[in-house]
Amino acid sequence: MTNAPIALALHGGCGTLPPEELTTDEWAQSRDHIADALRAGWDILRRGGRAREAVEATVVVLEDSPHFNAGYGAALNADHEHELDSAIMDGASLSAGAVAGARRIRNPVKAARALLERHDRSC
């Protein structure tokens, strides 16, 4: 393992609610959840963990938050249901896992990661 610099970036999904539509508490919670997501991934990278583990941990925090257009907080489809997509890739092995149109899955990124791991074992 090298001592190469590490970086982690994220965004909270598409669309932005105008600040006047959020309470002070909701605005603070969304900022806290962004920090929690970054911390979850950063801690894994800092300890020498794999990038895909850090990505999954980061996205899980966003998916569990009601403040972002992912997982729990995602926009509903025309049938008033969550219908979620997720993908995760590994640059070292060039493998990927993805799910599309998933319903009733709290953390689609975990399902995508499971498919990536399954692919890695079958190669």
C-alpha cells in the first residue's frame, strides 16, 4: 500500500430546496448528514480500507437520511413509490454492480455492492 493522498467527494442528490422551505433544524440536519456521510467514508479510507467500502459507507448515510434524493429521502414515482437505481464500481478490477428500478430496498447501494462482490467471486 502506498501513502498516496486520498480524497472523497459527494453530493446530496438532484434538486435543491430553497432555504426558505426548510426549517433551521432541517437545514442543520441536512448539513450534519453530509458531514456524517463524509466521515463514514473518510474513516474507512484513513484506516487503509478499500475505496468501494468507503463509497458504500458514504452512500448508505445519504440513503438513510430523509434530506437527500437517495434511498429513504428519494422522490416518489408516478405511483407514489420509491423506485431506486444504484451502481458501484471498482477501479482496480474494473468490475461493477448495479440495480435499477428497485423497490422496497432501504439501501440500494448495498444491493449493488453485493452484485459487484458476486461478480468478483465468479471471475
